[in-house]
Amino acid sequence: MNSPRTTLYRDKQNAKLMGVCSGLADYTGIDAIWWRLGFVVLTLATGFGIPIYFVLGLLSSKKPAHLYVDHDEQKYWQRVRQSPKRTAREIRARFRDIDRRLAEVETYYVTSNPRLSAEIERLR
């Protein structure tokens, strides 16, 4: 999973300082305010919050401007990063549903169209 869409980036467009918290929010789907509060609490409790923030800011690269086409694609990739197996199951379920609905449409048109039904029978 080393796709550009599954990498942690700094999000400078929604940044307050370096974009680490907004990048983590984009990566995990957890709102950036919770990441910011977490760093504040970590800093107050242990003193390591600010150094960790700056190390993450220096190690992570800047988010490409056109990484996602729209908000739905961003949400999709967040789900992929959180649980790839669950996302694959959801996609398989969607395809099964599409296949079932397509079979219903085919059945409807074949049974209601005697010419088409006769043509299919001739081909068998």
C-alpha cells in the first residue's frame, strides 16, 4: 500500500502551523481539532508533544495539490487506510448488488420481449 493516496502528508492548505495535525486528520479521518488537542495534552503531560510534532513535520512531505478529485474520493481513501479488508468487502458487496440488479433487468426484458426470448433460445 505505497500508493500516493495511502501516504501520510502534511496538509498545508488546512494548516495552523506546519500542517501535521491536518495531515493526520486527512490520513485517519479523525478531525484535526482532536489531533491538535492531543498534541497539547501530550505536551502538557510529558513535554514530548512539541518535539514529536516538529519531527513529524520535518519527516513528512507536503501533500500534493491535486491528490484527490473530490471529497468522496478523499473519504474512500481514508476508509482504505483505516481498514483495507472492510473496504474490499464493501466494494464486493456493491458489485454483487449491481450484478443482482442487472440480472433482474435482463430477466425483465427477456420475459417481456418474445422476439428477444426466441432469439436467445435459437442461440442455445
